[in-house]
Amino acid sequence: MINKVFSAKQLDDKDPLRHVAERFSLPPNTVYLDGNSLGPLPKAAQTRAQEVVNNQWGTDLIKSWNCHDWINLPQKVGDKIGALIGAGKGQVVCCDSISINLFKVLSAALKMRPERKVIATTRDNFPTDIYMVQGLLSLLGDEYSIRYIDEADVESQLTDDIAVLMLTQVNFRSGFKQNMEAVTRQAHTMGILTLWDLAHSAGAFVVELDECQVDFAVGCTYKYLNGGPGSPAFVYVAKRHQEEYRQPLSGWMGHKSPFAFTPDYEAQNSVNQNLCGTPAILSMSVLDAALSVFESVTLKAIDEKSKKLQAFFAAEGKRAGLCDYMEIVSPAIENRGSQLALSHPDAYAICQAWIAEGVIADFRAPNILRIGFAPLYLSFADVELAVLKLAEIMRNKTYENEVFQRKQHVT
Amino acid sequence: MINKVFSAKQLDDKDPLRHVAERFSLPPNTVYLDGNSLGPLPKAAQTRAQEVVNNQWGTDLIKSWNCHDWINLPQKVGDKIGALIGAGKGQVVCCDSISINLFKVLSAALKMRPERKVIATTRDNFPTDIYMVQGLLSLLGDEYSIRYIDEADVESQLTDDIAVLMLTQVNFRSGFKQNMEAVTRQAHTMGILTLWDLAHSAGAFVVELDECQVDFAVGCTYKYLNGGPGSPAFVYVAKRHQEEYRQPLSGWMGHKSPFAFTPDYEAQNSVNQNLCGTPAILSMSVLDAALSVFESVTLKAIDEKSKKLQAFFAAEGKRAGLCDYMEIVSPAIENRGSQLALSHPDAYAICQAWIAEGVIADFRAPNILRIGFAPLYLSFADVELAVLKLAEIMRNKTYENEVFQRKQHVT
């Protein structure tokens, strides 16, 4: 048995973020290691949901577009998200889903590099990212193609026939994290436009879009940003590209003057051009309130606590002998996001058995137990308990119970 | 002065839908003639909003995808909407916005008529419908084109080079209503696929998609379906086309097996293929509950009451001398949807002055005062009061007050 250097209690006591958990409405007797899939409910979001439904929709009805400024909500929320990903104002807007935003950006980017016909991405990118490229190519025809590169050494695989390099910063399975700054710089030396998917980045650690000179980015808001199930996504278009940027999902809300009802589309020369249909006011309002949990908290502090939680998990796991049962398939802590992947042939059933013990993580096919570390509400005591429960499950092979083997939809 | 045949009270007393208003949470001292823009809050939606936020998201967290069946919500809500627009099960799915759904269907439809290169629509269609075609054409290139036809006599303008005919059933300004059955039949004799936008139809009157042999349809849910601000839209793909249908916004939720995370997109051969990103669970749940106001109410009864309300408005307006001030620019009652358009150069200010008196309608540039009749919660007494207030405003020229002339965003 390895001795502990610090107890969970000691670590919690000196955690500068320990009070932030109070901003969330968390269920009792639960350790939630799945905030990287669906963040929990912030109390402010709970209050706002009631306010927007009962008072804004219920009482002020259509007048709310003006009196509650619904009309500017996508920009307002966009700027709030921007502040969390190193984007100056006027470059992020909240709308639609990651998938749809990828389609917009990819189409626009290809137009900006008319002589190039290749979209490059990693084979192990999140499937929807790849599927959206495939869908776009089905419209554009054989002239265009997708090129798969290895995620391990992106820079060396860049060539000057690539129009857009589309990368997810953190691999959804392993947690492997790209060096945004180095990759973007190298891409730019070849004239390649970069599009970063921040699904597992935004709200989890420091992202510096402006400083890294990123061209475009997209991300979702229901993971580390705690916006609620299916909350709207966001898209970033660097200021320098906004004049030239033209995306084809040209709905009325991206028009220069949506309420003039002019016969021809005229794009706004701003990130707002990404707006398409009527904004999802209800869920966007909830998200707007949810973002208040980040007030007076720095991403740096979040990142530091995440690393400590992960190190503590690893140390406790070692003490409990977890390494005898499962393999860590994530890279070293400095090269991964705020998550950890353990592999086991029975990962699905293990995940179910863990849930039955009150510890919620998730499963990624075919054999990954994925653990998210969301430092805003996770304590060291939570991690200690989670390890204890997992070790019990592995030791007693509880997961072999057929109840846990029965497959359900998993997200 | 013309005598009344029936008083508002008499008409309300014998209205078979008079109790349905109780299913809504309506603000006091308000006559809401804008349910064709944003429907009011159903009490069931209010309850569900709390339930989905506090219990499903807050307590059951990620497990809700299974235990509250979030994963099947788009189909479940789709089928409920289907029942209101004459669509058998498995042909409607709830997702995204009208604009985005138009893009999907138009792209898919063009692929189904590879030898044809024309999309036909009316010049006075709702702008976003036209803008989406323009956006699609910007991707497809010069080979394809949009052709504008006159809404008055669509059938005579159909030719066999048209791939898709995209029509909004009810004109958003005038309320002019197309004959869906006749137009679709004539289009089919020329091999043209039909795409109907039901923005101002769904929930307002009887729509028979299957019976009219419509090919595709889209619609929003925040107007007559009372789904809340920015609630997700729907799309209909007739069963007979689902095998061939391929739309390019091929996100993971439209994949045959979204959680297998396979490298290549494989489309579901069903209407579900229109799913793209993660569904907007929060607002879709609220919409799901909102649809319960239609239980034990027929669209026929809604339509009949709408016509009576409109006739009563016209009769009362005549009695009050409104015709001296404003012109009706809608077609006769049998050729329009559940709305009425009055024109006046100061329509914007008149609308504002009416709102100040507690009567909410809306303005459509440049000169239309648009009045929606939503029979589920509107009484004849409401209509009587609305006319009275409008007549006062016109007589006293209250709208000339600069407070009412000051423009705001309008939706």
C-alpha cells in the first residue's frame, strides 16, 4: 500500500474553487464524472429557465424580442463564450449545432482558397466532424476530397494543397490534446486555414484563439459550459476574415437587415452571418445564465485543479490496484484535455455497474471507460469515492451481472 | 350603425372551444393577436419546463437520454406534429430550423431529379425560404437556378424543367392560401417534386400532407403550435421517398448507428436522416408538452372558429368604421389562412399604439398590420375589444404620437 501525501479532505480544504460547487444544483449521493458529456444544472440556469418561460414568454410574449433583448442574445452569449476561449468581442456567435456550424465554416473556407480542393482532418476525429465533410463533398462533387492525417504529428503532414485543416483540439476518446498554437502556425506557413472544434476544450482549460491566430472554431455548450441538454453551439470567425467570409446556410437572421424582407440575401459582414433561422431563445437564455458560474473563476485555476484531480485519481487508482484490471489509454497529463480514458473489454458493463454505485462516467465504443474531470463542482473526496467504488467493482467482478451487460443507447 | 346579429357574449357561449383557453397561461388585460408569430405559453409547457430542467437535467443528468427517452424525442414529437398535418407516423421529425430544413430537403430533392436544374418558388415567399435557395445555389454553381413565379396562378406556370416547387402554403404578409391539393397534383403531372412550408399552416387549419401526396414539407413550431421562442422546427419526407432521400447535412444523429462511431457516414433510410447534431432536448421537451393543448380538439373545429372570429372582426370593424382608415389586403376568407392583413402607411405606429392599449398584433414592412387569429385561446369578446381599441386609435390618431413612431426591432 502506497501512503497518501495529502488526504482528499486536505486537498479539498485548500482548493480555491471549493465554493464554486454551490453554484450548481447537484443530485445527492452522486459523483458526476460525465460533465464532459452533459454538464450539470447551474442554479442560475434553473432560475432563468423559470424566468424566461413564465415571465418573458408567458407574460411579455412577442414583445420580449425587444424588451428582453432576445434579438441580440446570440451575440451576447457569443461574447460571453468568447471570453472563455480567448476571443475578443464580435467574433463568436451562439447558434445551431457543432455539425451545422462545421458545414458553414468549411463551405466558407473552401471559397477563400479556391485553388485548393482538400480538407484535411484526423481519422480519429469525432465522427460527426468527418460526416459533415462527407456531406459537403457530396454536394461539391469529385473535384474536392477529404484527406486523413495522423493525429500524432499533424505538422509534418501538412502540404500546400490543403485548403482547410479541421481538428478537434481534444480527442473525444483518448483525451489527446493538440498543440493549437504550433499546429496553427505551421498550417499558416502553408496558407492553410484552420478550423478547431472545441467540444472538449471550451470551459475546461485555457484556450487562446486570438493569440494562436486561429481562423475558425466551433464548439458545443452542453459539456464543460453546462448549458443543458442540446443547448445551442457556437462559432468563431476571426475578425480578419469576416469581410470575405460567406457561408451558404444563408437564413434570414444572417441578413444585413432581416426585418426589411428584401428579396435577395445580403450577408452581414460579421460573425452574425452564421445566424440562420430564428434563434433558440429558450435554451440560449438558459445557457446565458449557466455561463455565470464562470464569473470570478479563471480558466487557469480550472485547469490547475483539473490536473490535480486527475493526478489524484491516478495516485488513488494505483493505491487501489486498478492498474491490475484496466489500462490507461490517454496520453500523459500535459498532452491531454480534462478527461481520462481507461480501456477494458467490458468497459460498457463496468460503466453501468459504476453508475449503479452512484458514479457516473461514460462509455465510448468499443472498449473505453471515459472519465471527465470538471473542476467547478468535483471535489477530491468525490474522486476518492469514485476510485474506491471502481476498485470494488473490478475486484468483485460486479460488472459481470447481466443487468449491467444489457445495452442501452449511450451518449 | 349596423346592428349585430350575435353579441360577442352569445358567440362565446356557444363556442365549442371556449374551455381550451384554460390550457394556456395568458397575461391579464391582453388581447393576443400575434399567435401566428409567437404562440402563448401552454400550462403543460410551463410544468414540463420545470420538470425537464430540475428533474431530468438536474437530477438524472446524462442518464436521461435513456430513462427519459431523450434519444427518441425528435421522432416522438415529429409524430405528434404529423398527426396535426395529416402525416402518418414515421414521416415527420423535429429538428433544427425551417431554414436549415429547407436546405436539407432542397439538396436532397435536386439529387432526385438530376436532369433538372431549376427550383421554382414565388417572389413573395417568406424571405428566408428564398435566401436558403440562394445559399444552396452559391454552392452548386451556375448550372442551377431559381425561378420566380406568381403566387396567383401557380399551376399555369409549371414546366417540366423544374426539379422542385417550393411554396409557403400561406403568404406571411397577405395570408393568401395556396390550394395544396391542386398545385401538388399539377406539379406531379410534370414530374416536379413539391416542398411545402407550413409556417402559417400547422396548427391553424386542416392540412392533409399524405392525402395531397405532398413530397416534402417543413414548418416551425413557435407560431400556432405554441412551442415557445425559437422552438425547433420539423420536416416531413413522404414514406415513398425515404429510401432515395439523401441530404447533405449529414451529422451523427442521422447516421444508421450514431453510437457505433464508424468512420463513414451511413444515412438512415428514414425521416430521421434529417437529424444532424445533438437534438435541442430542453426546448423540444417544452414543445412536446405544448402540443398537448391539441388533445381532443380537431383542426376542423379550430378552422371553423377561426373563420367565425375573422368574420366577426370584419363585421365589427365595419360597424366601427375601420374601412374609412385602412384597407384589407388579404384575399377573401376562403382563400386565406388564419390571419388578416390591413394596410396603412403608418402601420408600424398603429401597431405600437394598439400594443399600448393591450392588443398585440404585428407589423410587416412596409405597411402591413398583421392580425393572427388563434382560436384555441381567442374569444369573440377579445376580438370585439380589439376592434374597439383600434377604432379609437384611428379616430383619435393616437399613433401620431412620436413614442409610437420610434422604431424597434420587430419580429
